[in-house]
Amino acid sequence: MGEERRITISVIKADIGSLAGHHKVHPDTMAAASRILAEAKSKGVIIDYYVTHVGDDLELIMTHRKGIDSPEIHGLAWEAFKKATEVAKELGLYAAGQDLLSDAFSGNVRGLGPGVAEMEFVERKSEPIIVFMADKTEPGAFNLPLFKVFADPFTTAGLVIDPRLHGGFKFEILDVFEGKYVVMSAPEEMYDILALIGTPARYVIKRIYRKSDNEIAAVVSSERLNLIAGRYVGKDDPVAIVRAQSGFPAVGEILEAFAFPHLVAGWMRGSHFGPLMPVGLKDAKCTRFDGPPRIVALGFNVSKGRLIGPADLFDDPAFDETRRLAQTIAEYIRRHGPFMPHRLGPEEMEYTTLPEVLEKLKDRFVEAKEYEKRIKPKLRHSALLSGEPHE
Ligand code: F6R
Ligand code: MG
Ligand code: MG
């Protein structure tokens, strides 16, 4: 296992503006980003790349040998987003440059706006990976499916019957409010893990490792733009990388977890719960009520750092019933209109008028006791029945 086989996969994404509202990325912005990455590939900065989009998010998938958090690779992504933003501005695309929160790049895109998932490992003889990319939701959307992939034997048969998986996995969980990590072990601490990650707005699965040898198995982007910017500037549509086969869950076990379109936060104005619908690239665009939230899965084989593929894994009739169920759930939950639990709780909403409404009404709110005294009926029923004189 020579050093030369250590490879890093960096998936870096940003919403730099889109066509027809927050619907989908324009091909010319993808072309602008691709040109930057092609040049970097020709200079040997990166080994390979694939540029795509899911909804209004421009996704850069890159392989290189510079490790995670490399200033050179993050700088490259920043440059690609900048160039794409120039095109977006020129075309008058909507919300051009939205996720590039700072004009000054300082070596790392983390904390600036783009979402990042990166992992480094020694390439196996054959290295199948899946890159997941979602739009109109948040990093915690991966909590439920990744728990199922790496800890639920009803999803991943290998946890029970493959000796290489049987030892279980370690979950690195990030408290995005406190900026603290805790590492927990499945299956032993399953209930405690669930006690945390069942609150996906706060506790986010960041990385998963195989316990037997500490090999990295999965990583999720965990940037929360609202907390980064100090105000809400858009839901932080997440990406994840998952390694598959030969001691990791099989591709089919990983995809199986997405056959249930669970409810995630995001959708219209980043302020509604809706079903996460798995789709192929051709349907990676948001329409109804700016959604429903969507997820794409691209399968690659990483070979000497090259990205062989992709295979558009959800572009398959096997997920038709999931999509149909997602539509039924969308129809059902939409009928709640502005009511919770369709609308998020006040602390999680991306848009809100509540403070202004409360301010406007502040002088019209009356203490309950005082108010009840005021509305006491002048005419008592007893008086009416007995014919007693009344005021
Ligand atoms: C959600 C999203 C969209 C917008 C909505 C309003 O993440 O991107 O649902 O929030 O289209 O957008 P603005 O305020 O830009 O008109
Ligand atoms: Mg957006
Ligand atoms: Mg988006």
C-alpha cells in the first residue's frame, strides 16, 4: 500500500445563482467551472473531476493527492465558483453569487459558504464510491439514511452476515450549535446515537469509520449557512461521499436506505418539512413549491485517482414507488399550508415575519385575566330565566 495510492475525494458545492428562480443551475455556469477544473487537471493540480448540479447547486467532484482541507484545492473550487458567478451575473441569473459570502478567500472554503465533504484513503484494488447531492434540505437529512446504512441490519444485511462489517461502525456526530464532536459506537451505543441524531437540525453525522480498522466509510458536508453568516442566507443543501463494497455496505444496501422518502427540513423558503425524493440527474431540478427536496446518487469507481463513471443510481424504475410515495406525502403535507408541522418551528425558519407581526400587535395583546373580565356577559342567563330585572 504505497503512499502514491493515497487519494482524496473533495466534493465542494455552492449555489452561485440559477435559472428561473431557485430551479436549476444554468449550463453556461457549469461550463465556466469546468474550464477552471480542466485547466487544473492539465497542470496536475487535480487528477480528475466531474462537474454537475442538483437543483440550484453547482457541484464540483474532484480527486487529488493533496489531502483534505488543502488550500490549493479549496482555492481552486473558489476560483471555479467565482468564474461561474461572473457568468451567472452576466446572464442575469437569479441570486448570482449567493453562497460566496466573502470576497476574500483565505485558504479554506469552510465557513465561507460553500458546502464541503472530503475523505482521504488508500485506494483499494477496486474502489466504488457514491456521491450523494441534495437540494432544498440540510445536512441532518443524511442522519436517518446513514444510520440505516451503517447500523440497521434490516437495511444492511452485511452487518449481520458479512464478517468484515459485523464489528460495526463508529459515528462522529457534530453538534452544529456548540461546534463540538462526539464519537459513538454502533451497535453498542445505538440508542444513545439515535437520541442525538433524531434532532437533525442540531446533531449531524459528520463521518463514519469502520471499527475493525478505522477506515473512513462516509463523510457529510456540515456547513450551516445560517450559523456561518450570523443570519439565514439559504438552506445548506448537503453532499455526502460513501465508500461501498468489500467490507463496506454494498451499493444496493446504501441505496436501500433512500427507498423511504423521509421528511426533511427545507423545501419552500427553507422553512418547510417535505419528503426527500431520490431522482436521476434528468430530474435534479425543483419545481412544485420549489421542491420537493431531491437527492441524486452518482456512483463512481476511483481508479488511480480517476473518476470512472458516473452511474446515475436513482435513475431507475426500482425507485419509482419511492417517488410516487414522495408525491403522495407532498400532496398530503402541502394541505397543511402555513401550519406546523408542515411549516418548520419558528427557530428553524429561513424566512419569518413573526417578529414584525408581534411588534405590530404588541399594544393589542391584553393580559388574559384582564381580558376575560372585560368580556364577562352583561346579561346573565339566570336573570333572564327568572325574569329578574337587569342592567
Ligand atoms: C429554498 C429556496 C427557495 C427560495 C424561494 C424564495 O432553499 O431556495 O424556496 O427560498 O424561492 O426565494 P427569494 O426569497 O429569493 O425570492
Ligand atoms: Mg438555493
Ligand atoms: Mg439549493
